[in-house]
Amino acid sequence: MRNFIISVSVAALLAGCSSGGDGGADADGDGEITSEEMAAEAASAGSNPMRPGQWEQTMKFSEVNMAGMSGMPEGVAEMMQERMGSGFTITHCLTEEEVAQPSTEMFSGEGQEDCTYEEFDITGNRMTMRMTCNNQGGGTMKTAMEGEYGAESFELDVDTQMSGGPQGEMSMKGTVSGRRIGDCPSA
């Protein structure tokens, strides 16, 4: 889950590298955005509006549905919903190098290299993205994100659908928000 929140929230980082208003990163118009097209979109852009530094990122789920929730003991499903709804927060140091040269793998997280981007579009300070990842443990994860970003903060609505894995069918909707809280700690 930690990799998920990092990959989702850092979406705003790469968003800042789009050239914007050009229909997105799908240069060949085939409906699938390759890693090469994502890298070209990032390379063709101007400066990234996000500032390097320590960022605090919070993920809150407003809706969590799992196929097996109805069969859980009384109170367990409600407890899971409450815990996911209360959110969790991490901090991440966004380096000058990451701002200058963002990695397309930031979206999918560790161990999620098998991802296809169906949409990636930036207009002004708004980003829309859809991607599908084939998970290492089996199954598929489809994620859609949309929201706004700036130099000091971002907020994205996230809708994730998982199927075929050991967890069974699962869907989550929520918001990931971030704000710059200062400089990165010294090494």
C-alpha cells in the first residue's frame, strides 16, 4: 500500500512535466501510452511547477469494496472501511533530480513494471490519467486519477479496480493530497 500511495501521489510530479493541451502523451494515437511516450512527454515539457523538498502525502478512501466482505465476521468489514477511511500519511523527499528528470515508473511503484497507460493529459494545472497494471502475484489493477497540482500542493481523486488476484475483486475510491512541508532532511 505504501508503494501505491507514493506512485499515486507522485503522479502530480510527472504531471508537471507535460507540455499540456496537446491531447496527452499518446503520440501515435493507438490508445496505449508506452513508457517511451511518457518519457517523451516529460522530456518535451517546460519546467515542473512542483518544488523539491519534503512532501507530506495523505491517502483517504471514501469507498472500499471487496468481493469477500459480505462473508466476513460481524464488524470486521466496518472496521476495515473505517480504517481505510481515516486515511494514512507518509512523507517523501522529492529531490531536485526527480523534479528535473521524473521517472515514468513512479506511477506504478516497485514491482509493478508491467503497466499500460491508456490516458495521460495535462491542461493547465489539471491532470487526468488512466493506467492498467498486471500485478506480479496475478491479477490486474486499473487506476484512474484526476485532479490539480501546483508548486506547493496537489489533490487527486483516485478510482482503483483490482481483479483476478489473491484478494479477489476489489474497488477503492478516494483522494490523495500532498503538500510541501519544507526542505528534505540532510543525509
